[in-house]
Amino acid sequence: MDFRYDRQTRLKGFGSEGQAKLVAGKVLVVGLGGLGLPVVQYLNAMGVGTLGLVDQDIVELHNLQRQVLYSEKDLGKSKLEVVHEKLGAQNASTHFNLYDTFLTKENAMDILQGYDVVVDATDNFPTRYLINDACIILGIPFVYGALHGFEGHVSVFNHQEGPTYRCLYPNMPSSEEVPDCNDNGVLGVIPGIIGTLQALETVKVLTGIGEVLSGKLMVYDGLSQNATKISFTPYPANLKIKRLQDSYESLDCELVLEINVESFQAIRDSATQLTLIDVRTPEEFEQNHLSEARNLQLNQLGEVKPDAVFPQEVYVICQSGKRSAQAVKQLQKLYPNSQFYSILGGMNKMMAISPNL
Amino acid sequence: MTILLFGVTKDIVGSSTLSVPTASATGRKIPKTVKELKEFLGETYPELNKLSSLAVAVNNSYAQDDESIDAYDEIALIPPVSGG
């Protein structure tokens, strides 16, 4: 093996076998900011064979206190280009895949496909949840890092059936409730520490050395130099995500999908199978209901087993459309992989179009 | 009962630790579960109620809402963080 890597190949427990695994390794790094830079610099120096880089930002003055690969003469340039140039000079044998874009639900599956490890070095919740879900669907472990002020988080999710980001934080916070670095500030050296830990975890996942930080969240506090490790277990439903959510935008604007009774009737007429939930009281349900309907009251919805399986499309009805809209909000949160439709005007409108119900 | 605070919970409370009484001198209900602890803290710091996900660790393990807690447990509030 190359003398270049002599100081790590001579390590017992790593050796030329470990180096061969790095060379064969394909790692995607999402975000070339405070976390992403130490990750790509170390992985590139250590000889990871293929590095995918995703970012569309340009270098700005306020980046320089923590994004230490960039210099003053890089201001205004694309981060992707600067990183490519510097990393290419650092290690000419690395193969780079450049993605001049932000990760979106439209491009995520295509970009992630084929990588051995994904490194989440982003700075916002929607992209973190998107990476989580895409990695579960594709079966790729991902190395997570995130910052808040003087603190940082590190963990490895979706590694050998291990827990996921959603097992720790099931619901995506709004940007208002948890501020990011732009609003809250971050001490320049903290992303360097957390990003370097992410690089180490990536090497461990690729080579199989040591104990991967799977099922454990490391919370590092720079002010006290305390690192707390919290263990957590997988929540089975989170490992079974089969498709991306329709939106990863902030969940504040709770969008309720609605369907009018004419369109719904057309679906009833054509569909061989249909899932319809009637959220009225059992008394109301007994008086009249559609033949396909199953009665599930609004206040019982939270008690539906969280791992219950719903088909892709579920229709929800009540008397006038109010309770069904409320139910759709609740159900959509509990079962993000299904699409819930509230039937506009409810049973009142249904009876108006087919009076013999 | 001492609670370690991380992330935005530290900012909300304005301190990195918080002490919760284990015997009531004021007639307030003493929290016996994780859920009750969240409610107890939420009364004093309503901003905590706004967090849509808040991990609570009891003795360094992620705890569900129904897990019981006592004076000897080491408790930490670990909200999600987003910076990068």
C-alpha cells in the first residue's frame, strides 16, 4: 500500500485492510459549511476513494470564522468549486462527484443512491429529515452532526438496523422554536470538533473498526468539555419508511388535503378498494354511513397504534367536513407516509348528490 | 432532583442545570414520571411547551413519557439542534 498512508496502515487494528476499505469507500457529504469542511478534508486526506459533495452556497464573510478551508480571496466564489480545487490539490487520487444544488425531495434519491455512507453536515431541520428518510429507503447509514452555540450532537443513524433520527426526534421542529447558527451564533471551533468526530465515525462505518456511535447520541458541551452519551433504541415504524414525504417544509402551515364529493364519488365508482374513515360518533355512524366506511372517532385517533399500516390514500369523512379536516391534520402527522383527504361537506354533501344513501 | 439542560432548553431556562424539589413545601405536585416532569417544567417555563420534539434522558437513556423518575435519577433535557 501507498507510503502516503503509512502512518495509519501501520496502526494495529487498521492496517492495509482498513486502508483498502477507505479507498473503496464512497461517501456523500451534504453541506460544505462548518461541519462539512473538516469531514471532507480528513476523509480526503485519509484516502477515501470517492467523495460526493453537495452545496450551492457561495463563500460569505461571516462564514470565515468557522469554515476554515475558505480564505478571504474565496469570498463570493461557489463553495463547491473552492472545495473541489483545494481537495483536488490535497489528494489527486480521490474521485469527486459534484452536485451544484441543495438537496431536495426531488433530487435526494438520485443523489444518495450508490453511496456507502451519507454525512449530514447541513444546517436546517427539513434537510436533516429528508436525509433521514432517503437513507432509510435506500438502506444507507448516515453520520449526523449538529450544533447549538457551544454544544454539538453526533450520532450514526440507520446503521445495521440501528435507530434513526426520527427515533430521537419524531416531529420536525419549526425554525421558530429552535434557532440556527445564523440566529443563535456558534463558536468557531465547535463545528471543527463536531465535524471531525463525524469524519471519525464515517471512517469507523467504512472500515468496521471500533464501536460505531449507533443507538447513542453524543452531546458535547464545549464550555465544560463534557461529552454525554445517551442511548436510545429503534422505533420499528421508523425503520419501515418506504417513500419520501410530499413536503419537508416547516409543518407550521398544516396543509389539509381536501376532495369534493363529486370527485370522491367518482373514485368510489372506479376503485376496487378504498379506505374510508368516518370520524363521527358511533350514534351518528349507526344512523347512516357509506358502505366502505369504518368508524373511528376523532378523539380515538391518537390511540390508533402508531405502527398501524394505512394504504397510500385514505379518505376521511364526518357530517359537515369540519371534524374530518381536524382528523386529517392529526393523522397526517402520525402517518406521514399516507396521504389523507378530508371530504368537503361530509355526509351532508354526499347525501345531496346521492339521496338514496 | 437535578436536571441538566442542553440546547435551547438551556437558553429558555437561562442556566445549564435546574433543581426540582422532591418534597412539596408549596403544595405543588411532585413529578413522578417524565410526562409529569415536562408538565411541571412547562408551568414555570411555558416556552418549553412549544418544543415539538424534546428528548428526555434518564440515567443516560432516552426515556418515554410514562417512565417513572425519582430523586436519584440523573435527568437531561436534550432538544433537537439544527446548526451546521
